[in-house]
Amino acid sequence: MEAGEPLRVKEEEEEANRASESDASGKGEGPDDGWPPTEERVREVLSQVERRSKEVVSYMEGCLEKAGPRFEGCIGEVKLLELQRDARVAQLLLLEQPMARATQALRAELGEARKLLARVELERQSLQEQVWQVKRRLFLVARDCIQSQVTLATQQHEVAQFAITQEELTAQIQELTEEASQLREEQQDQLRAVREQAQAAGRRRRPRSDLTHCRRFSLDLQQYLRGGVQALEQHYEPRLLALLRRRQWGEEALRRHREEAKDLRVRIAPLREEVQALELQRACMEERVALMEREREENVAQYREALEVLEQSLHDLKTEVQVQKKTNEAMENLKNSLSKELDVHRKFGEVYGTPRIPSQVGLETGSLETLRR
């Protein structure tokens, strides 16, 4: 039922009233103008009014009969739309709850991963500090070892030089010993010759001057030999003593440095083992950090995918809610127009004093209450 039909009925009634008034004015022209209408004219007007009222009542009844099913259909559609809206809202809430729980769980996992990553980073820093300290200690030990090796090489070179010098001195001593033995042999030969000469002179009873001359020659030879031996001792004895002391000092230093090298080897062994253990631990920590990074990236990717799916679902639900809102607004507008139309019909009924049918009254009341709800 269109909203312009009550206005059209009202216009027809106004035209009928104007026509009746014009008829009454036409009949009253003449000598009786200005006098009140007669009883016949009043009855005629009342009959026209009653006829028009009956037409309006019949038309209103038809309109109400047509509007009743339409009201019921609209009410049913409104109820259905309200149920759909409630279902959509419930579905939206149900979808938002898992999304919120999943988001909270992912945030908690991300927080735990960040805490674990920070703890691993601290462990890595501490391991790096330990590795640096061990490397520093190893560097110091290696430096001491190199210094000891250099000192050992220097002492070995000195020992080699001492051996060469000792060989040279031994050769010189042998030469001097040979010279001394030759001199002794010569002295023995000379003594033997002098003795033979002395014996021969004793036999021949040489003069006293020959014996004195031989004795003097023997004494001179002994002094010469003694002076040569003393000169050799003075020349070579300090060098031999220095070489002996140097040899003893070299042997002592060599022994000490060998002990130090052995001690350094013993100290380096656990340090190397510790370095290997720290390197292995660092490799494990790096692998663990890389694994945690991969897991974090995978979790972030899954979280992003789930978030995109939830955002798409939320967008779809928002679109459906907007469509539902538009539908509700359209139904509200339709309800308002129907209420206005019903108010117009009710006013027409009240104006013309037509009693409403109980069924119509109940239908209108129920429809209005439903629409108000």
C-alpha cells in the first residue's frame, strides 16, 4: 500500500464537501439567500457524508486487510534480520575470542623467545669473554715459550761455540803437550849427553870449568822450561776456567729452560683442551642461536599468516555487519513509513467516527508493539 493513497482519499473527500457546499449554495440562491439551510438540505448533506464515510470505511478496511499480511511479513523479516544480526555478532565474538587468545599466546611466545634470546646473548658474551681471556693466557704462555725457545737457541749456540772453542783449546793443549814432550825429550837427550860428557870428563878428569858450564846450561834449560810452562798456565788457565764456568752455567740454564719448557707444555695442554671445549661450546651456542632465529622467524611468519586470516575474517564480518546495518536501517525506515501510514489511517478513522474492528485493532496493536520492539 502506497503512502499517497490516504492523501488521495482526503482530497476526494474535500472535493465532495466542496461539491456539496456548491450544490447547497446553488439551491439557496434567490430570495432565501442568507437564511439557514432547510431540513432537506441538511439530510442531503448528511446522506452524502454518510455515503462518503462508508466509502472511506470500506476503502480503509481494504487497505488494512492488504496491510495486515504486509505488516506480518515485515515483522517476520525484521525478526529474521535481528536473528541474523545476533548470529553475526555472536560469530564475530566467537572469532574475536580465538584471535585474541592466539594473539596473546603468540605474544607470550614472542616474549619468551626474546627472553631466551637475551639469555643466550648474555651467555654468548660471557663465552666470548672467557675465550678472550683464554686466548690472552695462551698468548702470554706462547710468548713465554717463544722467549724460552729463543733463550734455549741462544744457549745452544753458545754451547756449540763453547764446544768449538773447547776443541780448539784441546787441540792447542795437545800441540803444547807435544811440544812439552818434545822439549822434555830434548832436555833428556841433552841431559843424557851432558851426563855422558860429564862421565867422559870424569874419566878424563876434565877441568872444573867444563862441569860448571854444563851445570849452568842445565839450570838455564830447566828455568826456560819452567818459564814456558808457567807462561802457558797463565795464558790458558783463565780461559779454561772461564770456559768451564760458562759450560756449567750453560748446562744449568739449559736444564732450567728444559724444565720450564716441560712445565709450559704441561700448562698448555689443559689450556688447549679448554680452548677446544670453549670453541665447541661456542659452535653449539651459535647453532642454537641460529635454530632459535629460524624458529622465531617461522613463528612470526605463522603469526602473520594467522593475523592476515583473522583480519580478512574480521573485514568480512565488518562488511556483513555494515550490510546488516544498512538492511536494519532500511527496515527501520520501512517501519517508520508503515507507522506513519497506520497513524494516518487511524486519524481518518477517528475523524469520521468509524468503529474499528477488534481483529484490526489487535493486528494494529500487535504490529505496532512488534515494530516498537
